[in-house]
Amino acid sequence: MSIIAIENLEKSYHDSEIEVRALNGINLNFEEGEFTAIVGPSGSGKTTLLNMIGGLDKPDRGTILIGGNDITRLSSRKLIDFRLRNIGFVFQSYNLIPVLTAMENVEFIMHLQKIPRADREKRAMELLESVGLGDRIHSRPSKLSGGQQQRVAVARALASRPAFILADEPTANLDSQSTRNLLGIMERLNHEEQVTFIFSTHDQRVVEKAHRIIVLEDGKVITDRENIPVVEP
Amino acid sequence: MIWSVAWKNIWRNRMRSLVVVMAIALGLLGGIFSSAVLKGTSDQRVREAVSRETSHLQLHNPKYIEDQEVTYFIGTGYKPIAAVLDTIRSVEAWSPRVKFMAMAGSANAGIGVMVNGIDPDLERQVTEIHSLICDTCGGWFKGGRGVPIVVGQALVKKLKVRQNSKIILTFQDMQGNLTGGAFRICGIYRTSNSVFDEMNVFVGRSDICTLLGADSLLSHEIAIRMKDPDETARVQKLLQSTFPDLKVQNWKEIDPILGMLNDFMDLWLYLFMGIILLALGFGIVNTMLMAILERTRELGMLAAIGMNKFRLFLMIMLESVFLSLTGGIIGIILATGLTVYTRHTGINLGSFAEGFEKIGYNPVLYPSLDLYFFINLTILVIFTGILASLYPARQALRLRPADAVRNE
């Protein structure tokens, strides 16, 4: 069964007098446990599509069913709560809270979910260990490398036990080694814990690891195909 | 956790926050200390005026208040009133006075004065004049030759007389005839009100009644000192209902300027502090706006991951309140220290003494503020923090998460 079902999604922006059609009739379904890359040139609509799926923006037309709920019809207040409980986000620029430690950053979203302190500390610790940062739990983001910060961001995204994780160009600011480490962790989480990842990317190394590749161009799906991931030697 | 995040957030830009905190602290230090000086001065003036000039309550023949004619005595004499006053527990003391205008003259000069015919022992329980006679200035109706009179230092200067000098009081008697008597200065007092000192002389009531040709039980005024000043209104009401033919006035009615000073001082202080806090509030708004501008992406991220608008608002409001409260507490501590110190030492404005005394103020100022002022001020500081957070928080809530997270 699809965890996300998108039908006839359309979105236009008005840049001065010119109408830009960012999404032009998108129809997609995502299954649980997918590891999907959305690719395409700049301006193809990748980020707009992720924003729509993540409930950060509203379409002009169409529906997005997540777990049976059409999130395009949810009020702003309900949508925030929906995001909190169902969607994990990994951003290109990590976007951690700089005044909090790695542990506190992961805990924060669970605090928003009103999870008791002892439980959230335990889970935050487990998640940071699973992304290989068990020894850096008390480090603030400024003391972590870009790759380590992005791993904290993945742990934070997982903390709320979301139905899926949306990652917008997660490796764009990472070097090769950090990209490999991050992809390894994401693949493992996908394989071992059935975490669903949907990410937009320009990075060929990331595309090669995806199980499914969706190519967008001018707001339309040009290709939607399965991919056999490249296995690292 | 949001409280802890908010507290940590204000120290992200340590220098900027410290500048705002110091601005608030110094603003409040200046404001509170100025208020303490004003309040102390006002309280001192009220306290001195009540204990030296007006007392808490006075009873008169209503006609006497309109026209201070020597014949407008309290009709019953003071004894029946004294009998009632002695039964009221909150009344500490009372003093009957014969009071009228006269001309005081010496060999050198003459001037109009208010003659206060008093019973020295009763009067000393009501007013402090007896204690304001310096060691070398004689005493309160003590010793000496002739009919004693206690005069103010300002009058002494005016008449160019000194202790034991003779002065002549000239006035109308009960029949409207011009009369008078010679008095020997037995004591010279000095209050902080040179106009009062120049105007008021104290003589024995029996001496003056004899010269007036009036019964010794008559009086124009009965001054009352309260044990508990908070009881003044109740006792005033009681006396007015007991003696409907008399006019019972409290010190605010006797000296309306003093009453207004007392009533409006608190209002004025809060207005004064309010203006200072308002100005500081704009500084906080500016700081918070800069902080939000710098954190657009982070705020967008928080909204994206599911931090609702209330929590986002709460976080920004707490940052603003913490900022203002930190400065506020430092300012309050500094101001309290300075107020306590100067209250102990006094602020001597001796070089302006003449001017101060002309308007009835003591040139040594003792700043004072009550606990309620500090409690209310702390509430005002918190309120300022909340108020200052509204606009920045509104700006933050208007951010669209999708745009904010990609903001560079």
C-alpha cells in the first residue's frame, strides 16, 4: 500500500508578470521502505515537489494523500502537527540549533511531541550511536564537521518516528568522504529498519544508490524507474 | 526545554545582548534612583509637614476656615471634644490652639505673623516644633523673664532680634479693639520650611486668651496626631458625625498642594519609569528583530519540523523577557544599593539650602522607595519584554517555512 499518493499536482508561481509552472500535473505513489531519488535540472520542480509532500507549501490543484489524509486540505495548525508526527526533514544546510548539543538537537523534536525526558534521552542516544556519533553527543554543531552535522540532522529526522524522511539535497554541502558516510547510514537505516527516504539531489553518487529514480523536468515527471544501486567495493 | 533554548539564544551574540542588558540596567538605575530621590523628598516633605505644620486632623468652626476672625471659636470649647478624642484608641494626642493673625514688631522691624496660642505640654505631643530648637537657641517655654514666645529662625532674622529679645504682638481682641502684649523670646526653632518659620509664633494659650479677653477654654483649632495614619479617614468620619457643627479636615484638605504631591507622586513615578521602559523597549525590539533576521533559516526549520506558532511565539517572547529581565534585575540591584546607601548618608544639597527651605523642603534628601514599587517595576519590566517581543514575534510567525529554510 502506498504511504504517499499524489494526484494531478499543480503549482504555479508568479514571478513579476510571468507565471512559472513549477509542478504540472504530477502523479506519483511512494511505498513504504523506498529509497527514492528525485532528480532533474535546476528549476525542474524537485524542491517544490518535496515542499508539497512535506506540507511546507500548498498546491494550486491536486491531492497528496499521506496515510489516507489529504494534507492539502489540512489547516495550517493541523498541518504543523501532522508534520511533527509523520514527516522527518533533512535540509541541505543541516539547520541544527546552534546553541544545543547534538543530543539536545535530537531530543528537541521529541520534546515538541511531549515525550517524557527519560524516553527521549534514551532514544536520542540510540539514534546518535546509530549514525556513528555516540562519542559526540555533547558537542555543539559548531564543533562538528559538515558530515557530522548532517548525521545529527538524520538522527533528528528519525527521532519523531516519522512515516518517511524528506531530504532536500542532503549531500550538497558535503565532501566525498562525508557523502559516502551519510549515504551508508541512510542505506543501512533503509535496509535494516525500513525507513523510507525520498531525496532530491544533483549528486550522481547519491543517484547511484537510489532504488528508484524519478526525473523531473519543467514540473513534469519525465522518467520514473527502478534502479539497481551501485554497491561499493 | 524551550525556556532553556530561549535563554541560550540570547547569549548567541554576547556583545549585542550585553549592550542591551547594560542599557536596560543603566536606564533603570537612573530611573529608579531619580524616583527614589523624588519619592524620598516628597515623603519627607509630607512627613515633616504633618508632624510640624498640619498634624493629621484638625477641627474648626466652619466660619473660621472661610475667614480667620478671632471671634470664630469652637463654640463648645475644647473640653467636650477632648473627652471624645480620649476615647478613640487610634488618636495619639491632641492640642487645642487659639490661632489668629497679628503684627509682630521689634525695635527694628515689623511683620505679619500667625499667633499659635498653645498648651506647651499638649502641643509637644502633637507637633515636633519643640524638638527643633537647637541647644543654643533656648527651650520650649522654659525659664526666662516675661511672657514666653517661641519664634522661627527666619522671623528672628527678619525682626533682627535674638534669644531673650522682646517682641511686641499687636492684634484685635474679642471686642474688635486693637490690643497687644510684649513677649520675651524663650526659644528659636528652625524647620526646613523657612516660610513657616517666618510666619508662625507660639505663645501660651492662657497668656493669649487673657490678652484677647477670651475664656481660657476656647480654641480656634484642635490639632490631632494619629497613632496609625491609615486610620485618619475613619476617625475623620467619626468626628464629623459626632460634631456636625464643626469642620473636620485631614492634612490633605488642610494643605491641598501637599495632598496632591502625595497622591500624584506614585502615579508620576510609574509614568516616569514607564517612559524609560518604553524607550528601552524599542532597543529590545531592535535587538530581537536583528536576532530574528539572523535566524530566519533556523526559525523556518523549527516551523518545518513541527514547532507550532504558539511555541515559536513563546520562545521569542521568552528571549525578549529574559533580555529585559536580566538588565532589569541588574538595574534594580544597582539602584537598590545606591538608594540604601544614600538613604543612610543622605544627599546634602546644602548649597541650595535657601531655595529648598523657601519652598518647604529639607536640603538633605533621603531617597526612599517601598517594596511595592520594586515588585511593580519588575512586573513592568516583564511586561516591557513581552510588549517588545510582539512585533519581532509577528515577523517570525509570518515566515514561510519553505522559503525560510532555503534562506541564505
